[in-house]
Amino acid sequence: MRPTGLLHLGHYHGVLKNWINLQHEYECFFFAADWHALTTNYDDPSLIEQSTWDMVIDWLAVGISPGSAKMFIQSQVPEHAELHTLLSMITPLGWLERVPTYKDQQEQLKEKDLATYGFLGYPLLQSADILVYKAGMVPVGEDQVAHVELTREVARRFNHLYGRESGFEDKAEQAITKMGKKNATMFRELRRKYQEQGDEESLEIAQALLDSQQNISIGDKERLYGYLEGSGKIILPEPQALLAPASKMPGLDGQKMSKSYNNTISLREAPDDVVKKLRTMPTDPARVRRDDPGDPAKCPVWQFHQVYSDLKTQDWVQEGCRHASIGCVECKQPVIDAVLAELEPIQQRASEYRDDMTAVRGIIEEGTEAAREVASDTMDSVRKAMGIAYL
């Protein structure tokens, strides 16, 4: 996540609640992408450091746990930059120029000079962020699927160029024999079906068979993944996009909640300010007077009810609005109560972390150390494959 400062309800409902669940299902790496922030804010980086710490505090406050996930700051793991540099040697320029967000952001940020390599190359830096951990899944929204697909293409090209080690097929065949006679026969048959008939189910079964093998090394497994697919040794596995649930959290004006729209409620918003913002939210323009009937579908407050209210309350809103039996101020009160109740424990934890920055820095240092250990192993295999290990 790019550090943009204090997080808001849109971040919480759109991303962080999903992360909280994922950290208990997968080995997760969550990092503050401060280098990515420089791609558009290189001319004024003064806020990046404080924004990074504010963001980390908010992560901790909502329930991202250092015991369940690795949290760190991108620039503190230089392996990201090294892999980015090496991948830039093999990535065609056209691949970067066709990334949808490249031209979209240039249009949206016309006031900035984005004719830099950093901006053009940031999707490749994202690829390095993913591949340096050999990530299997990347939690993204639909707008980021193209970035994951670029990462898959880059990994595929890398493996094609550098995975053809000397004696690859002989080593692969030797690895198959280590699986035992029955499993070896099954693996060869599944490989034949996939390569001759394009049978995707055979590929999936064979990959699962490899995953279950306990008596072959990681290197042999990676070799056999490539042998199975008809390529070389899989040095950088291709990740899959793990689509995050679509966020239903609107902004105060009914648009997407975003700082650029000035329609947010931050996770650390003072309670009085929360109440004021919600009470002054726009409503259905047809309800000029208290006894004018309205349509909840035309009211931003209804979108908040869909996030925060139970079905009984939602029915009360529908009935009361359409028949003018409740006023807009009355309709907003359950939302106000629910938002304040949601924010109270988050703000309490944020205050505790803000008052103990030594602990926060310790969590990041520990996460950085764990991340660098994994990233370093990946870079060892990348350097060997490219012939620049030297030791």
C-alpha cells in the first residue's frame, strides 16, 4: 500500500478487512510502498516518512498482527530494487507502455511531470515486489489484475531465458524417480496428457502431486514444475490474482471514498467531526421538507446503511423514507452510532501505538528482517540463474 497518510473507512472496508482475514489463511507480506510513492511525488517527498508511520499505526490499530503477517517498509529491503534492476534487462518496453494505468494516471495527474523512467517502470517494480517473495497469490482489486498478469509474463520470460540449466532434462528425470514408482508413473502420464492434449486438469493434478512430495528437494520440485509445463526450471513462480471483495464503502457524497474527492472519514477522525460530517451528508434532493417522500436509492446515506445497518434497520429506512414517516436527521442516527462504535476500539489502539513508537519500529524491524531473509534466498537463485553469483 502506498503511504498516503492517515487511512480512512474506504481503506478499512475495501482492503484492510480482507487483509485481516488473509493473514490467518496465508503467509502474508504487507509493506509500505514508499518507493512507489516517489514515482508520482518525487518532487516533494517530505510527507512520505510520516505518512508511512501513520499508515503502519493504522494497520496495527485495525488488527493486522505482527504475529500473523510480516510488515515492513519497501525501501528497507533493497532486494526489491535489485530484482527490479535485473528484470528491467529482459522486460520489453512495450509491455510497460501498454499497462492500462500508465496512460490513465498520466491523464489524471496532468499537473505532474511523469515523463520519468520511475513512473514508466513502476509496474515492473510491483512485479519485483511480488516475485522476490515467490508469492502464489496477490490480493488485488479488478483494476490491478493487469499488473499481476504483467508479473506472470515477466516471470515466464525470466524462466524461459534462465531456467534452462545444463542437463535440465536428465536432472528432471532423475527427480521423477525419487517420487517412487507409482507416483513417477502417474506424473509422467499427467505430463504427457497436458503437453500433448493441453489438458489443464492433468496439469493441476500433477502440480498437486508435486506439492505432496516429501522426499524431493525444493530445487527438484521447481525443476519438475518447469518440466511439467514444458519450460525450464521454475526460478520465479507465476503468481495468481486473488480478487478482493469489492468495497461497498462510499464517500460522504456517494462517490468512491477518496482524499482527492474530500469525502472521507479517517480512522482517527475525532468523534465530534465524525458526527458533524455524517449529519451534514447530502440526501435525496427530492426531500426538501420533512414530509416530502424520498427514494433511498438516490441518497448517499442509504449506501452507508447498506454497510452498517442490519436488515431490520434497512427496512425501517426504506419504509420511513418512501412514506416520509422519518426525517433525514433521524435516518442518519443509526449510521452515526455504528460508525462511532466501529472507530472507537481502532482509535484506542492507534493512540496506544502512537504513544509507543519504539514498539512500532520494533515490529517493522522484525518484519523487515523476516522479509529480507526470504528475499535474499530468492536473489541467490536469481543471480545463479543469470550467471552473476560469483561466489
